[in-house]
Amino acid sequence: MADASVMQSKPQKEAHRPPRRKSRLIRTWNRNKALWLLFLPCLLYYLIFRYAPMFGLVITFKDYNLFKGIWASDWVGFKYYRMFLENPDFWPLMKNTFLLGLYKLVFGFPAPILLAILLNEVRRAAFKRFVQTVSYLPHFISNVIVASMVIMFLSPTGGLINDLLAGIGIGPINFMNEPGLFRGIYVLSEIWQHIGWETIIYLAALTAIDPQLYEAADMDGASRLRKIWHVTLPGISPAIVITLILNIGKVLEIGFEKVFLMQNPAIYDTADIISTYVYRVGMVQGNFSYGASIDLFMGVISLIFIYTANWLSRRLSETSLW
């Protein structure tokens, strides 16, 4: 009888077993098919253009020859990493890249936050939309055009800025040939070009703040500045922390195009950065292994920066990337 009861209980247990993982995946796919299809182009983009090229990083440890191919080229180990670290230009390049990224972080990061808060305080919807549109448009302008505009506006002969200075009795200044002015010019152009686009994140975060908090602040007699300090900023602080962490990770990732177009031999002391150096040694001179080694080295440094920033954020606040 005991054996019979055991035999009868087995089918019952099997009947009550949870569905197999495969069937769960199929149901999940059928339930979220539209969302997966929307996500598919993004996934393919990262697989094709981000992850697949990582296999080519092996050339950083090889003396890559275009005719031999990647796998047939001679293995040299850390030769090109040592070459870069022992290069006399290593520290000047690191200094220029770090300072340019630091200035961009210090002055460029708070700018969209300030603009978002100011737009949030505007009560006229038409004026608010106009300012948003005008601030967004430069983001869609090519870096080539932006660099040309900067050079044209700052030209000592016929440039708009020098014409304005001439009106108050100041002689023409060749801004683009002054090494000490390059970083400021670059950072200002970056702020003007991207401030509106980066504001979108904070405007979206502002919509999530409960309006009752502002009503309570009004009942307590709080001024507009007090409401910004005690309600608005705490409400968007998670978005601020996340974007700050990501921006710290990109301190050394200065875009190549604009710097290359704006620099000239007279300002190499401050305008020559890692990306322009990689272009010269990697693309112009054809030393692909050396250029790839420098890029991978900078990627590792950026990873250390973002991991450290995230660790500090997790220790000091409740917001972090992971």
C-alpha cells in the first residue's frame, strides 16, 4: 500500500512542477514581443559597432602589419605600452587632456542643471518652448561647422568679437594663436553646443517632483530660491549624481574632431591632446598597434575613474550606477 501511494503521488508532484524555463522564455517573448523588437536595433548596434571590434584589441600586443593580417603579425607583448609611457610627450599629453576634460566637467556640467531650473521657473509656455528650441539646435550642428564658426567669430580680421572689442578701443586679438585661451574657448563652445540637449535629462527629472511639495513650501512662506534649494535640487539629485558619475568617467575622452579643427602649431602646448596624438601616430604614420595601445590604455584609466566615482557615490549617498 505504501508503494502504491508513492507511485500515485509521483504524477501529482510532476503535475504541480513549475513550467520549464524554455516555456517561460517563450511566454515572456510573446508577452513583450513589441518591446524586444524595439530594443533589437540598439542591441545590434552595440554588438556590431561596440563589442565585435573588441576582438581587434589583440593588435595592441602585436606588431600589426596590414598585409600579414592580425593573427599572422608578430607578437610583441607590452612593447607599445612601454613606448607610450616612456615617451617624453606622455605627461604633456596627459596634462592637456586631463585639464581640458576637468574644465569641461567643472564649468560644463552645472550649466544644463542651471538652465533646466531656470526653464522650470518660467511661467510663459511660449517663451519656454522658444528658449528650449534655441538651446537644442546647436547640438545638431556638425563639429566642423561649430569649429569654423568659432574661428570666424574670433578672427583678428573681420571677426565679430574683435569688431566689438574695437568699438571700446581694444586692439585686435588673435585668440586662436594664444595657448592660454584655447581651453576656455573650447569649453565655452562645448557648453553652447550641448547645454540644451543635456538639459532634457533634468527637465524630465523635474516633472517627477510632486507638486504638493511646492504647495507645502508656499504655505510655509518659502521664497523661490528656498524652494529651488530645498525641493527642486533634492528632487533631481539622483539624476545629477548619475550624470556626474558618467561625466567623470569621460574626463579623458575629449572629442577629436573639434580639437583637431581648432588647434594649430602655435597652441600645441595646450591644444595637443591624446586623441590628436593618436591620430598622428596611428592614422597618419600608420602605426596602428601604437595608436590602439594608447586608446586601450586611456580606456582603462576612464574605467578606473568611473568605478572610483561610483564607489564614492555609493559610500556618500544612496545613488550609484550599480
